[in-house]
Amino acid sequence: MNAIEFNKKYKVGAAFHHSYPALRGSRMVKTVGIARDFDCGAIVEINLEPYFVKINTLKPAI
């Protein structure tokens, strides 16, 4: 999925599970900006550290 598709599917403020190896699991995060395409992949800003993550590391929290 690229950034355009991600932005159409999920609005800013959408909740996701982000895998977090330091906690040996995942944590709930929310997007705080739109996703953008870069050479390394699509990146979105989230409300917790590391603040910028690839969209493929997020799983929707439904």
C-alpha cells in the first residue's frame, strides 16, 4: 500500500497497533499526520516514540 491509498483508507487520528520489540508486544498509537511516500517506503507520524514509522508496521485497531 502506498501513502495515497493509506490516506484514503484511514483518516488522521486513526488508531493502530504498532509492534514494539522493547515491550515484547505491541502498543496502541494514533496517527497525527498524513502518510507520505519516500524512497524507503510510505511513512506516517504517530503520537508515541519513534514518532515516524512505516505504514506496513501498523495494524488497524478495530
